[in-house]
Amino acid sequence: MKIVPERIITFLEPADGSITYDRELNAELCETLEEVCDMRLKPNIIVDMKNVDELHAEGLGQLMAMYAATVAAGGYFALCGLNANVYRYLGTTKADLIFRSYQNRDHALHTLGTS
């Protein structure tokens, strides 16, 4: 997964078709949240799921941890680019009630008023 800052939004991009627990990603995310907070900005994290084919419990746990850290820092957390399998999984687990989601990056940026 790579971290891509764009305007006031930081996009996280899973690259290999799944999301799993990643110690390096957690460290990068914590560092990004600290940098944003140091600039007195609220962290705005959007995970671009366009490359994620499926989601399982471990990946959902990773997303929940990112969500909790972002919200605890006073920020906004969302997903974009969900395929039908991932969307269905989020609905089955009721996680769709927690995460905001957008069709794609452009839709997220437009909706958040940063385009």
C-alpha cells in the first residue's frame, strides 16, 4: 500500500488486491497523522480500493484501525473505488454503516469540496 498526499486529502492505495495487517503501513499512517496534526490540520484519509479484489476480516480490521486513529485525531476517513465484492462484504458485516464511501477519487474530492 502506498500513501499519496493530494491537496488536503491523503489517499492510501492498496496495490496487491487485498488489505492485510501491515506494520509498515501503520507506522506510515501514524507518521502522516502526526505531520497533519502538527500543521494544525485535521487528517483526511481516503482509502482508494480500486485495486482491492476482495476484503476479509483481517483487512476489515486494518481499515477499522485506520478509521479509529483518523477519527481520534479529529479527522475524516472514507473509502472510494469499491467493487461489488467489497461493497457486499461491507454490507454483510455492517461496516458500510461506519465508513463513508465514494465512487472514485474525483467524486470524493468533489463531495469534500476540494476539487
